[in-house]
Amino acid sequence: MINSNTVYRKPGSGGHNRKRSTDFVAMVKEKVVMDTTKSMSKMENEFEIDFKTILSLKWINFSNNSLRLKSHLYENQLLGLNSSSRPLRIFPFSSSEFNSQLHSNSYTCVASNSLGMIRSPPIRLRAVMDQDYDLQVFPSYTYPGNIAVLKCLIPPFVKEFLSVESWLFGSLSIVSGGRYSIFPKIGELHIRNVSVLDEMDPYRCVGHHLLTGKKTISSISGRLSIQRRTSSIPVRMEKSSIPSEITAQIGSSIEIPCVAIGLPSPTYK
């Protein structure tokens, strides 16, 4: 696959000994996010060049400084260059070893031969510190037959990388389907047509860290309260954390919530 941001030149017609310019023949990922506890294997696997035609290859960073094999920055094995296979590797590092010159920078591969030079698109590298965090579920209330919304409070520094893909009702696991809808990105659980049975046990959210793979259960659970009233209540729309724009892949399905509260229970169209 050819990256649309790279320059690609096809060899001219003629014999097999005809010289041709350097070609990038594989996609380069433009942004890579890494966790402090894992190696950066993606940067060496998603970049490929037609090595048969190159005479020189080097990596440069955002400051246009060439990365050298014997640089003092690489003595602690945080970053490595291999002169034979030519990948750029970012090795695992601890929080104390974080170096902004290495772990918050952009990298570009430059290849050349006697006919010219070609540069890859910049690869932006961002390191994310692995920090401890707690999740919390807010208490919620609604009326019989309505939709209940339970929210998982996610700390801001980890929200970008956390997905709330499941919930616990007591010891029972809840997944999307039937009366339940889970919105992983915003950490909400919607329960339709609620009854007193839905308030018997506390609710806990389960967060999945997209970089580390760790799963965290909320340390503070929240309960659902079903309000008993005999009088009518005017219908009102409930605010949700759903963003104003939702992006989806072609062919995939999406769920856009609409939540209202009232007595009698609202109907939707």
C-alpha cells in the first residue's frame, strides 16, 4: 500500500540494469502513541523502503538533527538504530527515564541514491506515563418505565486512552444488548424500561486501558434509585455526554441515544 503523503516514482522502462530513484513502498503511520512500559515495535514494522536502490538512509527528528548510532542519547538503550536492517526502535523506559527529545518528538526517514532523495511523512511520537487512577460511578435516579443513565467518572489525564466496555450489577456482568446500551468512549450505561429490580444492587464500571491493556473496576459504586410517584411529571430531555459529532466507519453500526424522563414514561419517534 502506498501512503498518499509520500512521493512515489515508478522505474522507467528498459533493461534490468537501468538505474532508478528511491521508492517508499509501504505505509508510514503518521502518529504513534506509546506506553512507558512497552517497546515501540510499530515504528520498525510499519516503515519499509525498496532497499535495492538506496545508497544512504538516515532518520532525522523535528529539529532536523540526524540521529547517529553512537549518540550519547542512546547509551541507556532508550532508542536504537540498526545499520543493517535500518529500523528505528524505541525501547521500554520508566517514568524517571523519560526524555522529551526522544519520547515527544517527530521522526522522518530520509533515503537517497545517486538519482535523488526522498523523505517519509513525519511520524509523531507521544509517550504516555502509566499512572494509577480510580474510577467512580455517580448515583442516579429515574422513574419506573423510563431510561436510567449511569455515568462513570474518568480522570481527565487517562480519559483519552480509557474505554468503558462493560459494567457490573452486583456480581453480574452487563454488556450491550436488550435493555442495556454501553457507550465506551464517554463511560455511560443506559438502561431502558427500568423497574425496582434494577435498584437492588450497586453498579460499577470496568475501564479498559487501550495502551496497557489493564482493566480497572471502579473503586466507588453507584446506586440507581427508582422514584415512586403517582402524579404526572412533564417530560424533559436529559443531558448526555454524547459529542455533537460522531465518526463511524462505512458499513459499521452506531447508536445515538435519546433520553427523556417523565410520568407517564415518554414515547420516542
